[in-house]
Amino acid sequence: MRLARTRKGRNRRGLLLAALIAAAACALLFLMDRPPICTCGRVDLWHGALDSGNSQHIADWYSLSHAIHGFLFYALAHWLLRRQPLGMRLALAVALEAAWEVVENSPMIIDRYRTATIALGYSGDSIVNSMSDIAMMAAGFLFAWRAPLWATVAVAIALELLALWVIRDNLTLNILMLSWPIDAVRDWQAAL
């Protein structure tokens, strides 16, 4: 009984820690002068166009990549923190995603996106989009926790193929183009 209460308390502390990490990322993005919402003055639930509104609203095609981050972070946390309750593992995942959101919105990475990928006019994410990206990752994490491994892998492949088909970009190509740009891939992506 006492062990169950202790584990439940650690789980709650982990969930609270995850929320505090997300709030800290939000505060850092404010300090980095990221726009709270799209500079167009509105917040759309979905923005499917690949234009200046991309990464400025709540969800877009790149939200699929953040759900896949959740799948991957679940696997990592399961491997590293197997004995920890779910809340603590989620806190680790939120910390990783929050760190990426802060780094992704740094001038160095924004410039890298502009020079190495097809995101020529990319100006970084709005804060609402970054917070949504963290929420998408958490949703992916929780999906991976509840779903069988085969279903998580199948959904990840389906999300990657859907994004590849619709916008000629996905998590795999994003990593490739940021780390080792290939002109032929950039040209193929730009032909959309």
C-alpha cells in the first residue's frame, strides 16, 4: 500500500515537473522575443499551407513529426527510466522536446533552416505553435505508452509517408537536410 502511494506521488511529481518544464520553455521563448501568436493577428487550429503562416498556428503538417518525437522519446524513456513511473518518463520527454523548441527558435537554427532546407522564408515558430508542438509530442508519447509496439511503428510510418506525400517533407528528411543537405532532395522538395 505504501509503495503504491509512493509511486503514485512520484508519478504526480513527474507530471507536475513536465508542466513546469513546458512553462519554462514558454517563458524562455518569450524572453527570446518569439511572437506569441502568428504575426497575421489570428490563431488557426490548422494551417495546411506551406507559406509564411507555417509554424505560426496551433497545428500544421509538421505537427505529425512532433507526434513521432513522442513515439521516439517514449522508447528512450522506457529504456533509460524503466523503473520510473510514467510521469517521470514524460517529464524527460517534455524536457527533450522543450529543449528542441528553444534551440529550433534560435537564430542559428532558423538560419540553418533557411540555407539548408526548402524553408526559405522560415522565421521560427510562434509561441503558441511551440507549445502545441510540445503537446503533440506528449500525445505521441502517451499513444506509444498505450499502443502495442507494432501499432506505434505502423502509425509512425504512416505519418511519415503522409507528410512526404502531401508536403514532400517529414521528420526523416528534416533531419537529413538539417544535418547533411542534398541538393537533389532540396530540388525535389521545391518542385511542389
